[in-house]
Amino acid sequence: NAGVTQTPKFQVLKTGQSMTLQCAQDMNHNSMYWYRQDPGMGLRLIYYSASEGTTDKGEVPNGYNVSRLNKREFSLRLESAAPSQTSVYFCASNRDRGPYEQYFGPGTRLTVT
Amino acid sequence: AQRVTQPEKLLSVFKGAPVELKCNYSYSGSPELFWYVQYSRQRLQLLLRHISRESIKGFTADLNKGETSFHLKKPFAQEEDSAMYYCALSDNNNDMRFGAGTRLTVKP
């Protein structure tokens, strides 16, 4: 099992460009999450999908959109990248929302110039 | 709103010394608390959760509701414990909140 996979691993964008971060899990989990990790801020939830067909905003959703393509895949889109979106992005999944272990992907390091 | 505070961004100890990573939370309900760890060039992974009352890699953490703390402790630190540690809280709304993290360095 690959667990949670993310692509790409690294990306450099110019302000105003768009891109989609891909995430997939092979653990048959219902819930999936996108976090951003910034120094001194920890992990902050951008969006989550409690189950296939649903998505909801997290703590810092502005500037992002998501798509739960199917049970396995959950993508994060930046429509018009800004320097403030420079961060490391993590995808995670677990069996259900709640006090269950979350399994994380390796992360995507995004730089917006 | 619930909050998780890790007061130390950086913590450095010598090999064999005791280590304590502090975590304080603010939450009015009954929280579920976790410690996650990220070793160099590895992904974030669960270290332990309070409900399990287990010891993982020699680490333990006790929930102190009176002091609203969930400090992570190990009596004898090892070099391989060097990593980034995150305390996290899951509330009754199923939201998971992470602290800012503490980078532990264990020196030889």
C-alpha cells in the first residue's frame, strides 16, 4: 500500500498563475484533508471532505478550491497564486472525521514569486 | 474556540537526558489529544494518543485536565528522537487542531 500520495513534490509559481495539487489514498478512507504548514503556525486546515461527494471549508480556505473526485482522490486548486500561499501543503486521510489517526502524504513545497 | 499551545519552538537536550515537550490546550469540552511526529525527510505520523495510554518509543503523555496540559515525556532521550513534534486536539465537532510544533534536537 502506498498510503497517501501527493503530486507534485515541489512547485514554483509566479503570482497569478494557477495550479492543482493532487492527492490520492489507497486505504479506503472516507475523510480527506488539506493542510498548510507554515513556520511558527503549525498545520492549519484549508479544506476537508468528510465523505465522497462532500467538501467543507477549514480554518484558512480563502484562495483555494477543492474537488473530491472520488473516494480515493482529493485535489486542491489555487486559481490565482499569491506569495502568501508559499507554504508546504499536506494531504491527509482517515477512516472518518473525528478522533481517528490521520495519515499524511509526503507534502508539496510550493513557492510563489 | 479551542486552541493548542506549544510554548517552545525549539528544544535541545543531550543524549540520555530527560525530555519534556509541553502542550497546553484550551477547550471547554472533553478533548481527544494526540502527539504527531515528523522525522527528517519523513511524513508526519501519529506518535501516541491519550486515550490509548500507551508508551511509544519510550514516550508517554498524561492528560492533566486541571492544568489543561498534555506534555510529552521521555526519561532518556536518544539521538533518533530528533524531530518535529506536534500536539493536536480533536473536539466534539470532529475538528482537529494542531499546535505550532516543537523542534527537538538531541545532541550526542
